[in-house]
Amino acid sequence: MRARRGAGARGVGSAGAAGGRSAVTTPLDALPLRDAVLLGLLHGPAELLPISSSGHITLVPWLAGWPYGELDPELRKAFEVALHAGTAAALLIALRDEVEDAALDLDRRRITLIALSFAVPAVAGLTLERAIEQRLGTPRSIAGGLIAGSLVMAWADRVGGTSRDRADAGAIDALWLGVAQACALVPGASRNGMTLAAARRRGFGREDANALSRHVALPVIVGATLLKGTRLWHRGLPPGLAGRFVAGVLASFASTLGSTWLIRQVERDRSLAPYAAYRTALAAAVLWRGRRR
């Protein structure tokens, strides 16, 4: 890959000055190998639970005082997408039987479900991505996304029924799931959490809601990975940073494979309230910490 000189350093330096700490001069300082691996290990379970993996990847370093926030914003986003790629690859392996069954049973209804649930977030991402990245993504805004998502999850799970089976999902359900994934572009909202809330609100039981959430999420994750990967290929990485990305991807892949049992925990007939409570507690900790800084 071709490295674009100075891009990472300029973004890091400005972020460091804004944070009141000494400026980080290189992307390697902003993303040490240890931090890349730890963030990859965190990403797997955070992605499988409705708690916002992207929110955790930003908030945990911020709360812990790591220099990750001083990395150039474009490189941070690329790193997060790389972690998603590791998680997606692990899910394709761990859930290969489920994926194979879905592929073999592919019919007009399933194609419509995938296409509509993909089209809405794809259009939203292409048109609103830059604005969202520029205006949102701070610890305070992520805390707001966590709280708002918690309220939606708790409400939808409370009022949602259990009478519908995943095989009943149609075009209207696909649009709801697509809108949910578009809303998840807001940092802290959580793609898993929003699609679970949409499916529960549409009357699907928790196990079926989880299956629908997984089935519509994988195409979006793969599509975002290809788009960001292409951009990153043309832009290039600063010297030495590729190894940190690879380490993070491998850690994300391994932690996802080791955490797939969490899927069964979420899809059991249990309330989403504990996850909503955890998200709210994390948001409160972030807001409290922000006031002290």
C-alpha cells in the first residue's frame, strides 16, 4: 500500500493539542501493538452483544487514557472496519451451517429481505457518512447514542410480541430492519441493538429476532468492509501501521470465535433490559468522566 506522508501525523497532532496532552507525532505512537490487540479482543464480544462495538472501541481507550483518540480520524475508522472484517470472517465460520442453510433456501422472499434491509443503510451511509463522522463520534455524543438506543431497546422488547417466526419476515419487516441499521450509523446506537429492537417491535420472538439481526447484518458489514478497504488501499497506511491492523484483525477474529456462545445467551427468552441498563451505566460513566476533565 502507498503511504500518504504526513496525513496521520497532522491528524494526531491536532487531536493531541485539543485534548490538552502532548502531541503524538506518529500513528504508531497512537496505536501501540498492545492497544491494537486489546481492542481486537474487545471487539468480538462487543459486536455479538447489543452494546455497540464501535462505541466501546472509542470509549474504552478514552476512559483508560490510551492515545487511540489521537490517531487520524480516517485511520481510526479504517481500523474499526478492519476489526469488523475479522468479526465477520469468524461469524461466517462459526455460523457456517446457518449461512449454508440460508443460502440453500434462498428464494424471492429472502432475496427481498436481504436487498431491502441492505439498501436503506447503504444509501444512508453513502449520503450521510461524512456528516456523521464529522459531527458525531465524541465520547459525549456516543453516550447519547447509548442512552437513546437503550430506551428504544427496552421499549421495543417490552411491547413486542412473540407470535411471529423468522420465516414470516416480508418486505415491510425488511424496511424496518434497514431503517434500524441506518439508525445504527449513529455511534453508540449499535447495529445489533437496533435490529433486535426493530424485529421485536414487529412481533418476532427473541430467537427469531436474533437470527434476523444476524442475517441482515452480515451483508452490511461485508459491504462496508469492501468500501472502506478500497478507500484504504488507495490511500495507503503510514509505515509500520499495517502490522498493527493485522494484529487487531486477528485478535477480533479469535475473540469472536471464542465468544459465539454469547449469541445463544442473547437469543434465549430473556429481556433486553440488562443490556439497556449496562449501556446506560456506561454512558453515565462517560458523562461523569467528561465533567471532571
